[in-house]
Amino acid sequence: MPSDATIPSMIAARARQQPDDIAYTFVDYEADPAGISDSVTWSELYQRTQVIAQALAKVGSPGDRAVVLAPQSLEYIVAFFGAVAAGFIAVPLSMPLRRQHDERVIGAMKDSTPVVVLTTSDVVDEVRRYGQADPKQRPPKFIEVDSLDYDTPPKSSEPVFLPKTAYLQYTSGSTRQPAGVVVTHKNVIINVQQLLDDYFEAYPGGPPADTTVMSWLPFYHDMGLVVGVFSSIMLGRPAVLMSPVAFMQKPARWIQQMASHPHTFTAAPNFAFELAVKRTTDEDLAGLDLGGIAVMINGAERVHGTTLRRFRDRFAPFGLPEAAVRPSYGLAEATVYVTSSAGGQAPTAVHFDYEKLAAGHAERCENESGTEQIGLGAPRSTTVRVVDPETFVENPAGKIGEVWLHGEFVAGGYWHNPALTDQLFAGQLGEPTTGTPKGPWLRTGDLGVMFDDELYIIGRIKDLLIVDGRNHYPDDIENTVAEFTGGRIAAISVPGDASEKLVVIAELRKDVDPSALDSLKQQVTAAISATHNVHLSDFALVAPGSLPLTTSGKVRRASSGELYRNNEFRRLDTTT
């Protein structure tokens, strides 16, 4: 790939080299439960992006921001690429639910100050409400991309200056207010190549020629955009896409689409694998052969060993390769991809001694009584170190510290936030080992450890719970509780008389008998005491959908804690 390659230049190359090949297919399950497919070739994609680019040239200049605010569709992809082709900085956002106030969209609009919003005719009236996010700002223009004339070839024009920045990826804000991560063209090209190299390392010669990308992840999410959309350009292979709603309504659609295409390459968070197990019937799977699935990335949230085993047991009879599911780690500040389990082998599961883990060291249990962690592989194409967050010195293997990243896949910082950029993107090692650069390093805020040459993510520094003077990782506590409740969980600490107290808030499955709540609470309290050696001060049971979430589906622990302290949860249990 040329060093000066950009996203538009890669699309143009595909249009020249394989004009009639399918680039993207969107399967619409809302119009028809059986699915209606709409496809665009590489040449059509290129032409449409040029039409949009010329429309944008009339309302702004290179470097201006163009928000993409539309339903999941081909129009969303074309709008995004059109903005980038015009030299605008694209800002992909989630389409707000009708008649609802979306603070994240409002915050991103205020922060990015767009001159234009790219949308579609069916939602433009709803989207216009967000054009006045800040009365001090000039309202943006609105372009309905589905109303443009794509049949008339665009007039040739002078080459457009493309800024280094391709788009702003607004973080989901699980621990702080959403911030716009500055992602460059180089970031995208390097990171996509890194992930393809790692995920297809077990294939001689790299990705098979008939690889098909398959995704239902939202386009405004980093994993959905990079894996579901960008990887197709690098591969020169089609992507088959659907909406998150289509998946949630019937997870079998994801499995069926993968069985229908050769060497599928897909990604999803852990909860999606769990949902596919629970809600895919034998009838849904009848006649399917999953043997052609190449890679299923499990990332964006903690990977649970129980989920991996249930997924394997459910789908192995239909040919799912044992090594297909790849536990992975990444974040928006690194474009998306950092590391994954090794190709060609099943993921590694290790039970760590919880007492030792709480003290900052990883030590394998002789039995399976400890806390289970899933290995995320040895960093191969990326540079990763585990660092003491206080001394900035590299930690030896087995000692927990902050995960730091270095390389051209690391994004350029946060949009118009130099203080936060300096704080997190300019890390300097105190005593770098031989061959390790002194800086700059991205400080991820994630706690991790290298053990047996694999990276394990333990939790977030900001989420660390200190109860009775001991460290506790909320992910571990939530994992223990999940075996009893099955829904989303938030482990938090609240002030007590002498020290912090542990509180767990859990969404209760609809099928749990209300008469069994007292027994359930006793079981959970005993399990937490036995596994984590900590007293559970309160176990609050709430209805499904009660816990506040980020746009990527992660529980907002800080917001959950605030709701709990203000007694704003409607509890299903009558005692505390």
C-alpha cells in the first residue's frame, strides 16, 4: 500500500481494478422479514461519493466537519465516503430514536461544529432538531443523500486537498464525557492492515480470495466502521451488512448470513455471542454449514469463558471451526485494533488466584476456583507494554499495570482538547527497555497483565473498586453475578461509615420467579463472599433496560452509581 494512500484513493483504485464487483450489500429486514438486498459496485460507490463530494463543495471547504446522521443503510456508507472524498472531516453519529433527546448526539454536534449534516429524506425532519444543538453556532446545512442525482456522471474537477484527518470517532463515554478521537487516513490504512495480518495469520498467503465481510454492527461505532466497512476496501471483497435492530430481533440472521458466504470475516461484542446461543433455534440452523467461517472477532467488551464454551457447544455440531472465534482487544484511540488470540488454535482460558490478582499479580490457580480470564494473544503487529501507572516503568510479566500503546495506528488525539490529548497520548516511559521507544505512548486507562506471553485485560483503572482497603475489579464481580441473573450488571462502591461498601445492581431476567428473589440474593451474596472475599452491602434487582448504557452497549457504571445513590432505580426486590 503506498505511503500516501488515502481512503478515497483506495476506493478509486477498486473502481478502476474491479468496477463491476460488488462492494457492499445491505440486507433490509425491516422492509421484509425475509430480507431485501441492495448492492453497490465499486464503480457505483466511487461515482456516488464523487456526487456527494461535489454537493459538499457548494456548502463548505476541506477541513470542515460533515456529520453523518442517518439510519443504517448503504446511504450512510456513501455519505461517509462522500464527506471524506470532499476533504471534509466526517463525523459518524448514531441516528437518535424518534422523539427522544439524544445527549450524545447533541454533545458531538456542539464539539465538532459541523457545517453540514448528511442524512436521508425519511428522517431529515427528525434530524433538523439537532441542527440547533448550540444556539451560539451557525446552524448546519442539510443534504439528503438519497435525493441526489447519481445517474448523471459527476463533472470532472480539480483534485481535492485532503487533510490528514479522515474522521472523528466519538467515544461511547463509559467513564467520561464523549470525546472526538482524531483518526487519520494513515491510522485507518495501517490499522486495517494490522488486523488483517493478525486475523488471517493461519492462512497461507493471507486472507482467502473469496473472503466475505459480514457485519451488523453500527457504522458509527469504531468496530463496525473499521471491520465492517473499511476492511472490505483493503480486501477488495464484498461486505454483507444489516442493521443492529435486525440482529437483535433475530440473532439467527447473523449466523445464517455467515453460512451463506465463503470464508466470512465478522465481529461482535461478547453479548452478541451469548444472544445467538440463547435465541437461535434448531429450525434456524437446519441445513446450515458453518465450516466456512474464517474469523469471528469477540471484542469491544470483556470476553467471558462461559460464553465461548456455550457458543462452541451450540454451533460446533453445525461445523463451526474451534479456532474461528478470536477474543480481541482494541479501542477507538488506537483506531480500533490492538491484539487478538492466535490464529489456528482455540482461545486460552486461565483461572487466576483472586487474592493475588487483587494485590496486583497474576498467578494461576491450581484448580478452577479463581477468576477466569480469557487470553487476548501476544501483540504481534502492534507495540504494547504494561506499565506501572505511577512510576511509568515497564512491568515484568505477571504484574498488573496500565496498558500503553505506541505506533502509527494510534490516533492523533482528541478534537480541540489539547489538555486531554497531552494527558493520554503523550506518555513517556521512565526507563524503557532495549528496543522500546521512550514515547509518545497512548495511556489506555486499561489495567492489563502479560502472562505466558499473552495479554489479559483486567479492567479499567477508573472503575477499580477499593473496599475494606483491598482492590476489586468490577468486571470479575459482575462475571460472578451474571451466572445467577443473566442480565446486565453494574458493580459499584458507595461511601460507608468507615470505608467504601460494595453494591451490585443487576437487571433480572424476565423468566425469574419473583418468589425466588430472596433465595437468589442469598446465593449471590454467598458467591461473592466465597470468590472475592468481600461483603456485599446491597444487591439491587432492577428490570431489564434499567441500567444506563453507552452507545456500544456497555453499562455506564458511574451513571449507575449516581442513580443508585439518588434512589432513582425502581427495584424489583422489596428489601435491601
